[in-house]
Amino acid sequence: MIRKIIHIDEEKCNGCGLCAEACHEGAIDIIDGKAKLVRENFCDGFGDCLPHCPQDAITFEEREAPAYDEAAVQAARKQKSGCPGSEQKQFDRTEAPVYRSVSSQLAQWPCQIRLLPGKAPVFDGAKLLIAADCTAYAYANMHEDFMKGRVTLVGCPKLDPVDYTEKLTEIIRDNDVKSVTIVRMDVPCCGGLQRAAENALRSSGKFIPWQVVTISRDGRILD
């Protein structure tokens, strides 16, 4: 099939490996000091790797390629020693700054994607924040930096036994939504939330501003 897939310019590539780390699907390996797309059916075509390449060696192209195989990606993850997103980590917070107390910026209730209606007055003229559950715990200033002035929709594709695409499509399509901000963690399971939001934007038939922000497990903005 003809589809969008990444292309790596080996002449520009310096083998830093940042793209391989950023690829939550495991499509890229470092071989002989160069990044290579070794599993084309693992590449979902969303390009999480692009902004991490310091050499601008990665671009999109449309060409004949096998279809994205999510089942194969999930099976490969299970063969590894546990989910990377479940790996235990401990952070040294002894030198962490103390943030001032701030007021809640949650604009509505409920905020869980599963519980929200497809159409509601709160969505009219709204800037949407579609956030993974863990982001509010990992990123200290979530309310001021992301929730303020936005309607917050929260979910976890790993724990919720649903596909958010249909609900998010309905919300974006049937309401006067002005923009969408997706805030996710740097763990593979959050790719499901990002994909659902991106698919919903496409399915809605609307062209509205949107962005993706990735939070590291120790609370830093990566994008």
C-alpha cells in the first residue's frame, strides 16, 4: 500500500540514537552507527521521532510500505522485560523547587473522556486540553501552564478499555472547538491517546490548530 512513512537520511545521521528512543513503536534501530528504519510495519507514520533528531535527518515520504501493524507492535513489547512505561524509577526531589500554591484551573466536571457528553455548551468556543492521567502528577505546574483557559479531557488508553477516537471525534465535530492541545507522557501507552486525538481531528473534517506536548517521567517538557 502507498502510505506516509519516515525516511532517514544516513548521510545526515550522526547515530545519536535519540530517534530510536523517541519511537514508541520500536521501528528504529541503530546499526553500524546509523539510525535505520528496520521494521516498516512498526512505523505508524505520526513521526514522534522527527522533533528529536538534532541533524534534521528524518523526513516523511509517501511510498509503498506494509501497513502499520499495531498487533505486532504490542506483541514485540510483551516479549521485552515488561512495559517501559511500568518500569520503576525513583527521583531525587531533595533539591526540587517549591512552587507557590495556585488555584485550580479545572473548567468543568466531569473531566474523564468516558464520562463527558459528545455535545455540551462547555465545548462551544473552547480550547481543548486532551491529557493523559499521569501528566497532572508528573508535571508540577499543569494547572497554570496547560489547564488554564482550556476545557480539560482526561484519559488513560492503557487502563480504560475503550477507544477514545469516536468520543473525541464527536466532541470536535459537533462543537465549535477552537484548538486542541494533547499532553502525554513519554511512555508507549500514551501513544494510544495521541493517535485517538489525531484520528479524531482527521475524522471531524475540521482544520483547527493543534499541538502535542510530551512530559518526561521526571516532570520535564520534552517537546
